[in-house]
Amino acid sequence: MAHWQLDETEENIAHDRISSWNGILNGEPMWRPNGKINGALLFDGRNDYISTPFVWNPSYGEFSVFAWVYGGEPGQVIISQTDGTTARNSGKTWLGLSLEKKINDDFNRRRKSWCCTCF
């Protein structure tokens, strides 16, 4: 289990509040003081992301994912995980969720507001 609040205010670490799956910020995402709940991270939609150790394999059993998302454009990935290979951008994505999948019926209409997405 992992929980990243993403409400830190500086540095390049997204702290896991439950376990030791701390994430490293890549690219240049910016910490923002006003998120849905406390702070937030602003991603540019091109090369900003958080990398974490391999957290969960769906073959282990059921799992849930929950995120608050603000804005975004079709095709930008919100949540993904690769098969655990070490090279960046390699491996098969087996858990992926993007705006093209219409996560929430309201999402595309409310790009300038916070939307909750979960599965």
C-alpha cells in the first residue's frame, strides 16, 4: 500500500505517507501551495512525472487507485506503471489511465476544476 499526498512544498521527493515507496520528481514539475487538499504538483504535460519503486503487480490481487486531477488534455497519462524494467520508457504499460478513456463523465467538460478519478 502507498499514499502520496503530493503536498510537499520543495525538493524533488514525493513522500509516501504509509510505506517507503517515496517517489522522485523528474522533469521540472512545480510544487503549488493550493491543491484540492493542501498542496499539489503542476506537471507540464510533456516530460514531468514521478518515478517510484515497483509498487504492485495486479496478479497479486485486487487494488484501488484514487487521484484528484485538475485540467489536462486528451492523451496525457494520469496514472501508469510499467512491468518493472529498469530502463526509462521501456517495458509494457499494464496499468494506464488517460483522459482519452473518459475517466469521469464530467472531466472533459470541467478541465478548469478539480475532478476525482478512481478505479
